[in-house]
Amino acid sequence: MRKNLLLLLIIFTTGITQAQSFGIKAGLNFSNFSGSDTDGLKGLTSFHIGVLKEFIITKKVSFQPEILFSTQGVKVEKMDDDYKLNYFTLPLMVKFYINDVFSVHAGPQLSLLAGETKDVLPIEGKSFEYGIAGGLEYTISGGLFVQGRYCMGLSEISNNADVKNSVIQLSLGYFF
């Protein structure tokens, strides 16, 4: 799996000069788990950071792949501790422009587990996860933008528990 992510990183970065727009973004994650094994778990606030590029397809539609480092997880109430999962995520967004400053985006998201906290929850994290994501983007001025997105995990993140990721992301970014 890690070789596949490295290959995706190489493909992504070698095509930067051919992209319509290259950008960076960072922001907050408000994450939680969904599923039947989530009793005693509360939401966790963390962060994400990464790069993106946008390929114009038509005046109203573009394709925007991203590579993000994203920390997700939960607060474990009975232990008063956090269970964090660090991912390299690859959102593959299709953007639809409503006008010059507003767009909506949606698409699949693939995630590769880079690391997790230990001994906080009795679950065994899976190395690969997938889901869908969608959100809104507002261009403030020039290349500066704000973005809100919801990412819903479709695959279980554990081999021994029914839990999936659920993340709201708020981002600030800049297209060069």
C-alpha cells in the first residue's frame, strides 16, 4: 500500500507544471467514528494540510486531486484520552462552479494509514480506507479560498470493530 501511495505522490508532483492551478491548503478536522462500536467515544478536533491542483475541463467543471496529511480519530470518554489516526488521503474531487466565486465539489477519497496512537482503544486499525467527500468552496480574492467538506468513510477502519471515519473539514488555501 505504501508503494502505491508513493507512486501517486510521484504522479501528482511530476504533473504540477502541466496543471491549470497548483495550490496548498490547511485547516481543522472535526472527526468522529460511526458504526455500532462507538459507545463512549466523542468527537476530536485535529488538523489537515496538503497540496492540490485543479484541471479545467470546461468553464463550469474541473477535476481537483489532492494529497493531504490528515489526523482523525476520537476522544475516549472513560480514559479521558485521544485515539488518533494519521492518514495520507487522496481526495479526487470534481468541482462544479456555480459562479466565479462559489463551487461545489464531490468525489471519492482514498486513505492510507500512516500511524495511530496505541493502547487507548482495543481496535486494530486497517492500513487502507475509502469513502466519499463533498463540500463547498468560496474564492475570497485572487487565489485565496475557504472550503468546507464532509468526508464519510465507507469502509471499516478496524479488523475487529464496526467503526468508520466521519470528518468535517474546514480549510483555508491558496492557488498559485
